[in-house]
Amino acid sequence: MRSTTSLQVVGITGVGEVDAGDDLAGLLVDALHAQRASIVDGDVVAVSSKVVSKARGLTAPLAQREAVIAAQSVRTVAARRTPAGLASVVQSAAGPVMAAAGVDASNVADGTVLLLPADADAEARALRAGLRERTGADVAVVVTDTAGRAWREGQTDFALGVAGLAVLDDLRGELDASGRPMSVTARAIADEVAATADLVKGKTDGVPAALIRGLADRVVPDDGPGARSLLRPASTDWFRLGHVEAVRAAVGAAAVDPPPVVPGTLAERLARVAEVAEAGGAGRCLVKDDGRGPLLRLSADDAFELGALAQRALAALWTEDLAGTVERDGALDALVRVSPLPA
């Protein structure tokens, strides 16, 4: 599919505060009319999930935030303890992997948090139908939310829910500009739309939606597969767990409490290593100091258990950015000398 060479992106201002039960489609159409603008066939309307959730009344007391996050989480990808409490990245009930399951305390009433809609694609379909009913125009709708990226600083908006838009431009099998076949390129059009819209929506300007014109060739007559079709299945997810969580799961110590964001002293790090090593199987792992510095002392009931314990300890050391050298200290005992991992 040919790339679009020109886009018009306009923030929809004047929507005002959205309350539970509000007609969001009507609010958007009225706001556009107040801007002397209108919706036409082929337009894309990008709307913050926050106003969708507010219109649906998806709020909970701030005091219940941790319980709400747990209820909105399908599985934990990574978690760290902070001075303010547990920080977690989870697969949310809404679908995507997000911090705190998308539960948000910003730009909401004091003492409350906002939940994501459980089915954002359904919300997009409903909003699309409402806009068509009020304007007669066949448009696409993208419900947007904000998330970080695993390998980059900062956040960007992505498509949480979609209706009426071709969400993926799959170029696999086509030829590039040099005539070479492409084997992996599949553009996430819906996410690109969400990020583009956020350039005019912002986070602090009270502009919850944007009108994008110039993507008529991406707008489809049916509702399409939705944003949920962009979720990577487990079978192709190379990074399903954080590195600490992956190691702990591999050695059978997934139930150990999450580590802190700030690692702490060497003794504190070694105490966590010992806990993980012991939780993963038989044997005992103690933190000692023989005058040359902190180390781990391992003991077990047989040589096999001792070897397995040593391997669990070495794996746990890696999660603390430490390396270890194992020294036998008797038939069923061993010492693990500790050093920093090479930079």
C-alpha cells in the first residue's frame, strides 16, 4: 500500500470535562462544530482512552489502587519495590503489556483512579457508530493510551482500541525500493496514528481527541480486526518476562518478593541471592564474610544437590549484576566468591 504523502492533524478542543454517562460522540461532534470543522468520509478520529473511561464511569478509590491493579492484571512481566510501593509492568486485562495495568491517577478527580476499558475495540466500534449516526460520515476511530518502550526512554501513545482502520500494513513478500524482497516489515499503522495524534493532543492541554485527514485509503468499510490483533502471541514473544523474573522462574523461585529499584548494599544483594537460591530447591545458602569480603557459603545433603544449589546461586547473582566463582570447601560445602559483572 502506498504511503501517504500529506496529513492534516487537528486537535479537537472544547470538549470539556467528561463525566460518567456523557455522550462522547455528541461531545466530539459539538466540539468540532464549535471549531468550524466537521467530519467527512475517510477521516480518522483518535480519542484518549481516558475520556472513554470517564464516560463509562470506570473509576475506583485511590486507596484501592493496588487491589485494582491486581484485578486488572493477567500476569506480571516485571516488578520492583520502590519507596512509594510496588511498581509493576503487567499484561493488562485490556490486552497490552503496560505499567500498573494502565490504572491511572493523573487528570482524574482527587482520591480516585481510572481504569482502562476492558474491551477498547468495542468502545471504538461504539464511538464509530455514534459518529456515523450524528454526521453520516464513514470514519475510523482509534482509542489511544500511553506506554513506555522496553529499550527506549520516554513514552508514546499507541492504539488501545480500533474500529474502521487497517491496523497493520503487512509488506512481507513485497519488494523494497532496491528490488529486494521484504521478509519482516509490517507497519503498525494504528500505533503510528495514535502517536501522531498525541502531538496535538498532549497530556496537559485538555485536548482529548484529534481529527486526522489524509488516511482515507487506510479506512475500511467494516470495523476491521481491531487493536487486539496487534498483540503479540506468547509463542512469538521473546521477552515475555523481565530478566530478573525470567531467571527466578527458571530456577523455581518465582514466588520470591520483587527486588527493589535501588539495589542497596552488597550484603543486601547477596541476601536476595541466597533467598532465591534456597527457594529454588534443596540446600542452604548463607551470606558470610571471611575477611576478604562478603561471600556465599553453600551446603547440601549430597553432591548433586550442592551442584544444583551452586548453579542457582550463580544465576541469581547475575540478576544482581554480580558474578561468582565456586570453590569446594569440603565434601558437601562450597564457597562462592563474588565480583561485579564486567561492564
